[in-house]
Amino acid sequence: MTPKQRSVLSVICNKNPADGKHVDMQQLLELLDYPSSRDAVQFVIRSLVKKKLIVKLPHEFRRGKKRVVFAATGWGKQSV
């Protein structure tokens, strides 16, 4: 696993520190410890989903829009 994949997985495992809920893409971009574009993070997310370390949950209504949220699988939590 690359350092950036590990960083994204860590943020997803720790959830949102403000409310303890799963993070969506916008929150993920804000919580990452390195600057990154949305496209780059989507690439990392696709690879983590393919490795079965995270899953995309159903849409949630947040900040006036439907947003996809991400959660770590059991194996993903062990990998952090």
C-alpha cells in the first residue's frame, strides 16, 4: 500500500472528528494531511475499494446535496 493510500485509509477509519460520522469526498479532501485534487483522491479510493479495504455506503443527504460516504472494512481497519 502506498503512503497516500495509507493516509486516505487512515482518515476514513478515523471518521470525521467533528461528529464521528463517516466521511464524504469533500470532508476527506479537507482532512487529508497532504494537498490533493479530487481526481487523485478518487483514483486512490477506487484502488482501496478494489482491494476491499473500504466500501462506498449509500448516499446521505449532507450540506444540501446527496453525497457518497466511505467506510473502512474490517480488513481495512486492521491495515491501518
